[in-house]
Amino acid sequence: GVPVETMTNLARRMAASRTLVNVSWSLQRAEHGEQPPWMGLALAAILGQIGLPGGGYGFGYGSMANVGEPPLRHRLPVFPQGKNSVDAFIPVARVSDMLLCPGEEFDYDGERRVYPHARLVVWSGGNPFHHHQDLGRLRQALSRPETVIVHDPFWTATARHADIVLPSTVTLERDDIGAASNDPWLIAMHKAVGPVGCSRNDYD
């Protein structure tokens, strides 16, 4: 519904001056959600300003509430998290490597670690298909575990690769407390409607 002339003028303005393409986190939480971040990066590459002051590409600046803000003097109060008895982990960028190469060693942060043999994957609060390096390889990797369970309110690429999809609520369907890591306040988030269909909160 946007006139062609408007889009043409915007493209010319972006190319004629310094432009930062900033893409929101929320765009990936939908069907084909991996496409907007990639398109934003492609647009920044076409403009040729990546690495120049005030130009290039940024991701999620608004939602994280910490760009240009000094760190908080005092951290916001949180509930105790306890200690995870499992100290093994892998970088998220190596999910495919872990699933395709169980038992192999890898270097991380000056340490030599070993990929575990993961027979079950439970994925909540993310969509690796919007940020992974090789989507064909990730697709192959997700076929290896015996079971893949995904919590998601939307039919994302990750949900489409799951054996079991647990429909989760969206922000407007639950009472919650909101704050980003560098916000100086907490926000009471009151639900607008009850959970739709069979969806439940992630913690439930």
C-alpha cells in the first residue's frame, strides 16, 4: 500500500546520506521471520556503509534499551535463579555442530570442550532459523535428535521443524513484569485477554 514514489524517494535519500539500518527483534517472531533481519543486512550492504560512523546495520537497539545509556548504578531486583547442576554448554551459533558431530571436541574461550550427544531438544523463547549461518545445515541437524519440542506462539520456521509444538502465550495474554537489562524501572504488564486456544505461559 506504500506508493512507489515514496519508496523511490526513501531509497535515494538513504543512498545520498549516511544511513543506519536498524531492524527490530520482534520482526523474526512470525512466519518467514528469518527474512527481515537478512533483508536489513542486505540493504545495508547495498548502501555500502557498513563500518562507517553512523552507518551500517544494527539489530534490536530499541528493545534492549541500552544503546547510549550508561550502565545502571544498581541492578534491578530479581528472584534468585539457583545454580544449574549442568555446567556444560555450547555457543548458540554451534547448535548445528553439536547435533551433527556429537562427541567431537571444539575450542571455546580458551578451553577445549566436547559436544554432548543430544537426543532431545527443547527450544523456548527463540527462533534459530532467523539468525543461523547455514539454514540448510541447521535443518539437517534438527532431524538428528529423537524429539524436538518447541514453545512458540507463531508458526515459525523452528516450530515447523518440531515434533511437538507447545503453543505459548504472547505478552497481551499474560500478567507479567517487564524490564530490559538496562532499564531503570519495572513495568507492570497486565494482560488484555486470556490465553487463546490451548496456549499456556512458558513457565506453565
